[in-house]
Amino acid sequence: MSLDVITIGRSSVDLYGVQVGGRLEDMRSLRKYIGGSPTNMACGTARLGLKSAVITRVGNEHMGRFIREQLTAEGVDTRGVVTDPERLTALVILGIRDEDNFPLIFYRENCADMALDEGDIDPAFIAETRAVVATGTHLSHPRTEAAVLMALRLARENGARTALDIDYRPNLWGLAGHDAGDSRFIASQAVTAKLQSHLPLFDLIVGTEEEFHIAGGSTDTIEALRAVRAVTSATLITKRGPMGAAAFTGAIPDTLDEGEAGPAFRIEVFNVLGAGDGFMSGLLKGWLDDASWPVALTYANACGALAVSRHGCTPAYPSAQELDFFLERGIVTPALRHDRELEQIHWSTNRRGDWPDMRVFAFDHRAQLEAMDGADAKRIGQFKQLCLQAALRVADGHHGYGILCDDRLGRHALHAAAGSGLWIGRPVEQPGSRPLRLEPELGADWGGTLGEWPRDHVVKALCFCHPDDDDAMWSDQLGTIARLAESARRNDLEFLLEVIPSRVGPVDDMTTPRIIEKIYQSAIYPDWWKLEPMTSERAWANVVTAIEAHDPHTRGIVVLGLDAPQAQLAEAFRRAARFDLVKGFAVGRSIFGDAARAWFAGTMTDAAAVTDMSARYRALAQSWDDARNARDTAA
């Protein structure tokens, strides 16, 4: 079977209030995430290494496309995601009032996922999975109920496991008003009867004590569990908040403490929204790995603890590496979101997308272009649009190509590149500054300005530094870099740090590695490094060792060009390509230099400039590919 788990049901866009400690009415800004319990679980299990898919519907609009793109970025199979031609994607607005109150509003009136029907269930797709997981909401309407039941029947016919997350939301069963989205329990004989009619279809049933109250028809938890046990032989998992969870595989004992359990994790509760889906993700990981219930519940409790410590639902869930690290090292501070080591692993192992190859056309230059005869701000902007055309021509829709482009002079090109599939880096340094200073357009509040950037833009800073700089220079430069890196992280932006020591002083095989050590010793973790070509294989080996000793999950290194001739760059690529951590190049003037001078002088047309730059860019990309292929062949 090609899939481990298919979840079925809700998908939405969660709009989370950024401000904490106030009413939802007072939220001034919102952060956008994917949401909906089955969608969250599909992402959570994918992060833990399971092959996951989701069956749902989204609207034929921007939010529906957002959900699809996010699912793909998380590694979730989207073949079961149907685009509804008429209905809108569901929205949820959520807030964090305090540790006990989390107001939310569901915008789900006739939404896309509630139009899911039996026609959306592909028997061949269901046959590919080891498990199907349903949630309670889609049992609340006859049309979606029929779709869920069909998926469950097909799963059982194919020998797949079935699970139910009760996920009781009275509001979504029509039992509470729009302003009671956070209500978790209202007794209803009709809901109890509906749930109990389907409980025999499941091998695993998971819920809070309140959710078992609705499933069992009693507010006495033991009595409710016994009522559920009377109609199903499924393993029952009762979530108990800070006390962990209990598993019951047979008769229900007199107390919850007699169930099988894993360790609870005593941490600070920041946000309970989506924590149950994180818990379920860990549980499914253990269940499908055939782990014992104490082990599966250990995964579940840990995933739930990590989820309640962060903002958002899916973004809070751990990767497999992060879960292993947390379980091995333990809790350092109860406020997990303030654990810098843990947060670094969370960030670096959950980045979006993969860039194993980097062929970047860098035309973020400002001072060099401004110094050319015939150049002014308007014409530079026009030329940068020609650079983008050349980049797109060479990339031709293939992955592994990118640009570096600034906003001050290259704004139109930068905006036009959105959605093109190119990797996009964006400089912030004031050209030539030493110590490092940032472009005035960023203003004093860098974090606020970076908050206006698209999420796929990478913050790039060039620092002219040398290991032998005095303490005052290092203190100044590291202070700027640290603040910039923190601002980028706070806004979910990756950070590329470029260092060029050869413009400051003499270099040897240890010059750049010593700089790298200083950066990491200051608790700065660039996602990307942009480095000048090393003159020896030993120098590259030292660089790689320095980076991997501090950050095994870095994105990697790109090689800069320094206006070197193509033949010289090809030789540099041959040395660099021997190391996996070097992903490619980010070269500018070697590509655009001659064309720029001729174009600004009026001796080259637009078309000729694009053709010239395309040829040089393509030749460099081929040089890199040849170098990498030669390394692989030799190996």
C-alpha cells in the first residue's frame, strides 16, 4: 500500500489573532494557516514520516489554492482534495484570550467541505491506504455522513484500519450559536444516537472526557465509556489534558487511572486549539507502527504538549526529528516556545519545500548599477525586468532555479516573480556598508517591515567581515545580524547570510570557517550561507565541518561569483560540487555585467540583452550540473 493514512472531513483556512490576552473583537492582525481537524492530522502525521492523504473539498478560489499548496508543501497527498465549483472554502477566526479561553468563529455556512459526497470517494484510492481516519463533524449531515461511511466500508473491505476522532463541536451540529464556536459540550440524545450507530465501524476511537460523554450519553466518564464499549470492541483513548491519556482495549475499569498510559508532559499551556489533532498525529504514528499503547501514548502526549505551546495548529506540530529530540532531552523550560534549542529544531526541520539544487541569477546589485553610465532608477528597474525574463527563460518551469532581486530598484521584477516557481532572495544590506547597515527603506522597525514581505522571500544580508576584526567591529556586526535573523524568524522568513572576508583582509583555509564559528557562537542560525569560492578542497571541507557541527539541518551553501570569468567559476564549481552541503551558485555580474553596460549605453536592445544574459546564465547552470554529475560519476 502506498499510503499509511487517509483522513476525511473538514478543511479550512484558520485566521489566528496575533495579539494575545484580549478579546477576539480587539484583534488587530491575523495570521493565516491551514486548519480543520482532518487536514491538521494529515499534516501532523506527514511531519512524523507517515505517507498521508486527505479527502475533502475546497473552493475554487485563493483560499482553496492556499490549502492545496500548503498540503503539498507538508508532503500530504492531495489526490483526494476536490475543488468545489460553487462553494467557498471554510474559514475560522480564532484567538487566544488566556490559558483557558480560546474564542473562535466558524465560517462554514454551505462551505466546500460540507458538500463532500459519495462521488468524491474513489475505491482505488481507499485501497491504497493502511488506515482511514474520520472525525465527528462529517457525521452531522446526511450527505457528508454517506461519504464517510462509504470510505469506512471500503477501508474495512480492504483490510485497512479505521479510526474516529470524536471531535465534538456543538456549534457544528447546530446546537450552539455562531458566537459559541469554542463550546465543547452540549448534551444531545440525537447526537449520541447518531454516533453510537456508527461506533462499531471503528478499530480506534479517540476523544476527551467530554467527547466520550456525548458518545456514551452520560456525563459520568466511566459510565459513558462503558456505554461506548457496549456497542464497539474498538480501543478507546481518553484524553485527559495535563494528566495525559488512557487506553482501554477491553472492559472498562472503575477508574481512568487503570488504563494503559504514557508519560504526561507538564508544560505551560499557551494555545489548546489544534492540540487534539497534534495528539492524534502522534497516536496514529505509534498505532500504525504497531507500538505498544504506552509508547503510542508517549508520542501522542509529546505531540500534544508541543502543540499547546505554540501559535497555530498545523505550524505547531513537530517533525520526527523534533519529537525524538524532545523525548530524549526532556523539558528545559515549561514554556516550550521559549526553548531556543527546541525551536531551532522545530523551524529547521519543518521548512517549506526542498531546494537540493540552487542555480540563482543574482541581480540584486544596486551601487554597481547606479554607477554605470546611462543608468538611473527607472532604467535600472527596467533592466532588472529583463534579468527576470532571462531567469524565467532558462528555468523554463523547472525546479532549482532562483533570483536575488532588491525592492528599491527592482520592485517590478520582484513582484512579477511571485508564483513563478523561482526561489526568491531579497537583499536588505546597505551596499558596501561596514559595519553592516540596512537599507533605509526597512526603517527602524525591521520586524514590522519584514512582516509586509511575501512568505517565500528569503532575507539576504551581505556582511564584509574577517576573523581578525576587532571586538568593537564584531560586536556591531553581530548585533545587526542577530536582530535581523530574529526579525526574519519572527515573520516566518528564511535568512541567507553572505560573508566576504577577502575584501577585508588576507584569507586562508580557516578564514571563512572561523567566521562561521563566530556566527553560531552568537546563537545565529542562517538558513542559507552564501560564500565566496574557496581556493582549495581543504577550505571547503573546513567550512562544511564548521556548519554541520552547529546546524545539521541548514539549507546549505551557495557560491557567489565576484564578477569572475565563466571559466574561473567553472573551476570553482568543480571544487565546491564535491560537497553535498554546497547546493549551487548565486552569481550576478558574470551574467549581466556586459549586457548591462551595453544596454545602458544604448548599444544593445531589450531582446539582445535577454538573449545574452540567458546564454551566460544557462552556461553557468550547465557548468554546475556538469560539476555535480562528475562528482556523482566518480563516486
